[in-house]
Amino acid sequence: MNEGEAPGVVIQFNGIYTGTVTYSWTDLSGLSYTGTVQVAGTTAAIPLPTDDNTDVGQLRSLLLQLQ
């Protein structure tokens, strides 16, 4: 991600993909996040929530379920 852009996870495809990617994950407090991103190319960015990140440290790992 570039400076000034919202934080997110970048997905790299090994070829051109056009369509929708649905993602979901659950954080340590049990909150679930689900969304979709449109893809037209070889990369997509899944946004991370930034509503209240005062208690969030550096992200060490993230397991996403992609559909």
C-alpha cells in the first residue's frame, strides 16, 4: 500500500482475473468482517477496518477466507 491509502491486504493473482472476490475473517475479539472487492487485473486490495484502531498493534498475520 502507498502512503495516504487506506490500509489493506494486497492479493496477487498469477494471471488476469475479472470478477468479484468475497472475503471474510474474524478478529480475536470475535468480530466478523465480510465484504467483496471487484477485480479487473492481477491485484486487488482488501481494506482493513480503521474505525477505532487505538488498541491495534502491528498486524502479524491475517488468515482470509476467499470465495
